[in-house]
Amino acid sequence: MNQQQLMKQVQQMQQQMQKIQAELGETIVEGTAGGGAVIVTMNGHRDIQAIKLNPEIVDPDDVEMLQDLILAAINDGVRVANELQEERLGPLAKGMPGLF
């Protein structure tokens, strides 16, 4: 493959990556904890959009449990967003080994 073909391929991959990154920013995922008592909504870039709490789990005498559930839901959402990102960007990385 000559240098011109390689540059064209790299440009195409950059365009695809920009498109995928934009789609990830618009894709919403959820992380949950406590059987759905805490739901964290975030986009594919892992920017948190909302946190929903079931009022029944709000116990002023056990704030630590609520904190743990929120943290667990965030971590679950990050895991889902990471899987989504790997799924969408994985084929690009495989197409150009050594560049990523």
C-alpha cells in the first residue's frame, strides 16, 4: 500500500471515528443499583444526565447505604458506556493495527 492510499484510509477512519463519537454523545445508557432503586442515566461519553432515586430508599438514618447505591449505579453506567464504546470503536481499531 502506498503512502497516498494509507493517508486516504486514515482520513476515512478519522471521519468514521468522528461520526461514532458524535453518536456516542447522543446515545443514552443506564446504570442501576438496588434492583432499580437507583438509576443513573448517562451518555456514551459517560456524562451523567440524571439520577433517579426511589423515595423508599431515602433513609436519613442510613445515608451511607444511599451513597453506596448511587456509586454502584454510576459504576454500572460507566461499565455499560465502556462496553458500548468498545462495540462501536472496536472495528476501527482492528482495521488499522499499530495506529491505535
